Amino acid sequence: MALLQIAEPGQSPLPHQLKRSLGIDLGTTNSLVATVRGGRAEVLRDEQGVAMLPSVVNYSDPGGVLVGREAYALAAQFPADTLVSIKRFMGRGRDDVLEDAQRSHYVLADDEQGMVRLVTRAGEISPVQASAEILGALRARAMAARSEAIDGVVITVPAYFDEAQRQATKDAAKLAGLPVLRLLNEPTAAAVAYGLDAAEQGVIAVYDLGGGTFDISILRLHRGVFEVLATGGDTALGGDDFDAAIADWIVQQAGCGTLGAGEHRQLNSLARAAKEKLSQEQSVAVDISGLLPGAEPVTLTRATFEELAQPLVRRTLRACRRCLRDAGLDAEVDNVVLVGGSTRVPLVRAAVAEFFQREPLANIDPDQVVAIGAAIQADILVGNRPEGDLLLLDVIPLSLGLETMGGLVEKIVPRNTTIPVSRGQEFTTFKDGQTALALHIVQGERELVADSRSLARFELRGIPPMVAGAARILVTFQVDADGLLNVSATEETTGVRSAVTVKPSFGLSDEQIADMLQASFSHAEQDKQARQLAEQRLESTQLLEGLEAAMAADAEQLLAEQECAQLHEQMQGLRALLPGSDVAALRELTESLGKASESFAARRMDKSIQEALAGLSLDALDEEVK
Amino acid sequence: MSFPDFKQNYFELFNLPVQFALDQDTLGQHFRHLQQELHPDRFASDSAQAQRLAVQYSAMVNEAYATLSKPQSRAVYLLQLAGMSQQTIDAEHIDGGFLIEQMDLREKLESIHALVDPDTVLEHLITEITRDIATHQREFAEAFAADDLAGAASACVKMQYLDKLLLQAEQIESDLMDKL
């Protein structure tokens, strides 16, 4: 019953009224962009007709940044300036990535705050900046294909991404000038792509083995509602690990000594190529003469590769077992969906089929399925689909809690809780006369703060002096539909309040993002103003259209004559401002109209809930049960 | 503004009888139906105000659903509806036999890392704990239906103990997983 739903099913808006939306799969190895055209989701290709953009950014030339295949071609020549698999560094602290950075031959800048910045010929680059370049390249591709402004974007993230990693992804989108409607979990996106295609009912397991991450999600689809039952995985396990295992094996076989950075990159490419070939063939000869001049090729059989990969595959199956238990299921799933290039490996397919006792579905290209699902969700969120088409109920992947006495974690919102969620817990003071309370918000499944990920700290001050244990402090955790957290604390006897929007310790501050935006020459000042005006116009138009439709439907029943007249007057005023270019005035009037119509919106929502409840007759329920 | 539906208790919100036994399918249908109307995604292109309202209501429905769908929280909620506070429930007397069994199970869990084949033993322990939980759920349902609040509270606390143990077992399982 969204206020804005102006088209009835079957009477979709005219093409020029459709909003432009994109789904983006920002992957570790490759990224894709997809959109819905004529009711069908499709990936967008570059001029050469290639859908996948290698997630590689090259900074070897201070004068210009390269993204994609051109950047990848320079990887061996400029290992420290060519950032591959940068997603592994997103939202991470310097200490977390030391080893990974060394293996990738990156040079980390010193940083007192523990932020990750990589030293390149074009200056120090943060993972968020590099990701923004990839997003920017996809944006340019979409603009070239449609030559229109983009109204909304859905970007996918691994379900197991924590708060910091999600925030970093949002920051990258902001930097790239993309309006993000939602961060969507990758496995959920894949399920959407299949669910809508086949109109499935039942339980779906999504096994997603990408380049750098593994995700498993169990979902239930029921009459257009996707409910994520549980999700799990491993943020540091993926196809890259298969490559690394092969690379180590090659080094052992060939007995090459210590490799330089460029040679190491070359070795990794050889390993990846061998792995891909082994999906079709039983054995492959690896030509290592580039590394060891004059050396004979080494032969890798599929059986040897499977031996190397077996421990990694076993790790994924354990996560599957735990996820099934979290979902409250034994092993009964109706469908298994494969996502990610690494699921092309025959060993993986066989192991998954055996575990779930189902032949997995793979009729949508596993490399494209996530972007396609994201495009469908973006199309829905931007308002292009008839109402009731599809709803996603997602969960938080990791528990959220607070530090309590003795360095222990008190979990407030356990993992796999459906979002949005708002949950409060009472705490009290520990000492007589205590006037402040330090709150430390952590994420993770462990019981000790030391083992958990620290998200944020803030203080509640101004508690009136009382004896220990007398104060009643209500701490509320609110997680929105993107999985991002807000925490507030209130002393209940006095109403003293303090709140924080969680900015992870390694995220960028708003000022830093603003600075980066300022510095980025591709978004010059007038561009920004034009964008602001366009965005504001859109918001105002949306409000007007929505209100008009809502009033046409319900004004008579729900509004007094005077209220109705007042709203009409304000709407008239706003409409008059639309053709102009005064952003501030537009914003002001839109906000005030929004406020004025708030109680009308609430009454409408109220009415529709009652209708929804009343509408659930026994007949309807029986029918739903079938 | 008035939202009478949210002033009802969770059972009424989903149109269900106030009792421990519960039809998960019916609960799920009412839940999905309400979310179809209220979820913030339904308001993704509406005003910020409408979105804020939607987040709040959607969160309330999620909370109600989460409370009722899990037997443990449903039991606590029923006792609270009957006027018992969390403190009164926690203070309920537990028989010594149960506590000894608990300690025994806990010891087994703690020594599991030393075993040659921890997986099989862990799997077995988890089955045992799950079975015990089911037993105490039946106890709770019977006591609550017979208005024996003290008996129901005692069963509820036992469920709580075992739930914690199960969590611990699952934590060990994931530790084992990390070791691979």
C-alpha cells in the first residue's frame, strides 16, 4: 500500500515514467551491472560485449586510473600499483590485512588510526576509493547503455559482511555518486533471480563460493515473500584459496626459489588458468618457463587438484550444516542454487549435491545471477513493479552486543534476527554516585570482548548521582533494512539521552568522505549542484504524486475538510516551485508537506493493517495452507 | 495517531489463542501478511517520514514474531502475560537432579576438544540436549494449561538452562570448524 503506488497491476506506468535502476554485483574478482528492461533483467556489457569487469584498479600512472581488463594487464608489471581483490580489504583495519597485503605485494602506508591505505605511484589509496573506481566504471557503462540519470542502485555484499564492511561499501557508492537504495546480501539476490524466474515455493539453499568469500543462506519463499531463515559463511575463503593451493603446489613441483612480486602474480594467473581448465579436462600441463626459463611444463591432474581443494570444500560443508541447524531444518531443502565462478569446479558441485541430496540449479549463469537478482530488487524498490510483487525479509549475519563487566559480551540482537529490528535492554550503574556510563558496541559470536569486533564506543553522561544499581538505563539497538546499526541509551528516571549511529572504527568519517568528494575532479561543483537539484526535484515529485494518489483514494474517508484544503494549498505551492532551480526552497517545502501529511500517512497505514488483519478470513488461510 | 493493533498482545496481533501450543504455519502467514503491508521496502520511494514509520512498525512485527516463534521466548512471554516478572521466573526453585545432569552435560562439552573424534560426540550431545528441551516444553505446556504457574516457571527455567547449553555446544562446533 505504498503511498506512491500509482499504477494498478496490468496498467504499468508508461515507459518514460519508469525509473531507472541498477543492480550491481561488486565482486572480489569480477563486478557486474544489470538492469531491468521491458520487464526482464539483463546484464549490461561493455563495447566488446563482455559482461564481467575485472575488479582491478591500476594506479601506476599518476595522470589516470585504469579499471578492469586494462588494469589487469598491468598487474604483473606494476604489482604494488595494481589493486586486485581489493574487496578483501574493505572495512578492515591495518593489522587485519598485514599478511594479505604482503602476499599481494602491496605497500601499506603507516597510519596511526590503523586505517588501510595502499601506497601507489598515484598516491595513497584507500580500499573505499579503489572500490569507488570500480563502481564508477560500471556507472559509466550503464550511462553509455541508457544515457539517462540513474534513480536508484542496489549493491550486493556477502551475507557475512560485518558492519564495517557494509559501511565501507556504502561509502564507496557515495564516492562514486551512486544513489544506493539498499545493500542486498549476495545469496538473497541469487534466490530472487531464481525465485521470480520459476515462481518457486519452498526452501532454497544458496551456496555461494566466490573469489574471496563463501556464503551459505537458507531462505523460504512463500507467496512472494522471501524469508531468510539463516545465513552463515566465511569471509576469508574462496576461489582465490584454490588458486593459492595450486600455486604452492607448482612451486613445490618446480622447485623455484623465492619469487618476485611480478612473478608471483604470474604464478597466480597460471594457477587460476589451470583450475579453470580442470573443470573440463582431466589433466592440464602448466607451462612454467616464464618463471623458470627452460623448465619443462608440470602436469596437474584433476585428482591432485581435488586433493588440494578437498579441505577447503569440507570447510564450506561444515558451514552449511550449521546454517541448516540455525534455520531449524535437518537437511530438507527443495532447491539448491549455485552462485559464484568457483562453483564451476566439478568437485564443488558433486560435494554440494551429495550434502543436500539435490542436484543443484545452475541454469542462470552463476557469475551473473547475483547482479540479475540485484537488478530485480532495485526495480522493485524504485517503484516500477506492481505492488505485492516480492518482499525480502533479511537477517543480520552476526550478533550485536555490548561490553559488560569483566570484558564479557552481552548479546542484544543475536545473529539471524530478521531486520529491521529494535531491541532494548536495561542496564544499571556499578558504583555509588556514578554519573556517566561508557558503552562499547561489539559484533560477533564470541563471549569475550577481546575476541569480538569493536564497532563503536560512546558515553551517556549526566546521570544524576544515585546508589549503585538504582539508575535504569535502557540501551536500544536499532538495525535498519540495510543491516546498519543505531544505538541509543536513555536513563529512564530522568530521560537523559545519548545516541550514536555506528561508524565502524575503520570506516571513513563523514568529513573524510566529503573531502574525497570535494577532491574528486569527476564530480565538480556544478555537477554536484545539478545532481542535488535533480534529486530534490525527484523527491518532491515523488511526494506530490504519492500524495495525489493517496488523497484520491482515501481523502474523503480519512481527512477533515480543513486538513484536505491545507494539504492542497501546500501541494499547489510546491508544484509551482518545481520548474525553478531553488534547491533550498524545494527542500524546505517538501519537508513541510511531508510533515503535514505524516498523520494522513499514518492513518492510511493503520487502515491498511486493519484491512490486512480483517482480510485474513479462515477461507483465505485455508487456501494459503493449501 | 492511534495504532490499536500494536497495543494488543502478540498473540492477538497474529490472531492466535493465548497458549503454548502454536501453529507455526498460521503464525507465519499472519506475519508475512503484515510485513507485506508494513516493510520499509514498501515505502522505498516514499517520504522519509513514511519510511521511519515503516521501520518502526516492521520492527515491532518482527519482534512479536521472533518472540512467539521460539518456544523459549514464547514461554517467558506467556508467564509475563500471566503477571510474572523475569526476576520471579529466574528465582523459581530447580530440583537438584536436573542441576547435576546439567553439570554432567557441561563437563562433557568442556572436555570435547581432547577427544580423537569430537564431531560424533558433539553431534550426539546436541541430539541429547535437543531431546531434553522438548521434554521440558511439554512440561511447560501442561503446567501452564493447568494454571500451575510455579510448575510452568520451573519448566521454563530448565528450558533456559538447556538453551544456553545448546548455544555453547554450537559455539564449540564452530570453533572446530575454524580449526579445519
